[in-house]
Amino acid sequence: MQAPRSGNPAVRQGLIVGVALGIILVIISLITNLVNLGTVGSILAFIFFVVALVAFGYAGFRAAAITGKTGSGAIAGLIAGVIAYLMSALVSIILAFTITDTLRQRSLAAVGTSQQARDLITNQFVIGTAVGGAFLSILIGLAIGAAAGAIGGLIGKGRAPQQQHQEAMYQGMPPAAGTPGAPQDPYQGQTPPPNYQ
């Protein structure tokens, strides 16, 4: 028999899924920022996005299956989305400050020969873009996590264990003497006759 877990199921599921996705997203972020993958990086980001949607939905499903509430699923997905994308955002900001020149050179190569565009791409532009993108990704993670978690919660809420009535737990046991519904003892403390059962 499994011991009951303490704490809020939505928070617990959100933390588990959020940290797991955050680790994966940090690895992807490190790879795509340190190695110029081109279109492979875009494909990798899309695959992660689909995996994240499924994971946020799963967190919502698990939370709602425990609580029976769709709102628990939405909260689990929201927490998972914020944690995963916050971890990635922090890594992106750190990388923007540490490998600024590399990121600026990549941006210059992407814009081609347009001198006006090349003049805009400075170290400050690269850092500002990274910080702005980090905050935007956290907001997107929050919204997508909450939506996918709510969908998972809708599916999972029907799987929640039904609350048992206290009477059902004691079904088959006679009520204790002196409680409502207990059979009355006609002799009430007196010695019953020998054939009394």
C-alpha cells in the first residue's frame, strides 16, 4: 500500500515536470547558443515545444486525477511552464552576457549585407534582445503551461478517487452501543436470562 503524500498535488506535479523540462530546455539552449545549428536548431525547438505541451498536459492530468479538479491541472501546468522557461531564460541571459561577441557575429551573418541592419546590431542590442526574449518566453511558458495543464486536468478529473462516506467504511459492522441506530438492549445493564443471546 502506498503511503499518502503530503502537499498540494498541483504544486508537486508542476515542480516535477517543470524541473525535468527545464533541464532539457537548458541543454537545448546551451547547444543552440554555443553551436550554430541553423535550421536544425529550429527543428529542435519545435520538437521541444511539442514535448513541452504534452508534458504540461500530463502534469495537469496527474494533478486533476488526484484532486478531481480541472483548476489543479491548470495550476500544475502553469507552475511547470514558469519553472521550465525560467530556467531556460536564466541560462539565455547568462550566455548573452558571456558570449556577446559570438552572438553578435551570428546576428550580423543572419542579416546579410544591409548596412542599416548591421549598424543596429551592437552588443547592447544582443543583450537587450536576450533579456526581452527571456521575459517573453516566461510569459509564453506560463500561458501555454496553464492551457495545456487545464486540458490535461479536464481529462484527468474523471479519474480522481471518489470520496467514500464514513458509513460505507464501516459497512457490515454493527453500530456501537449508545449510538444512533444501535439496537436497544432490553435488559440495559441487568443480567439477562440464561437463554438470552
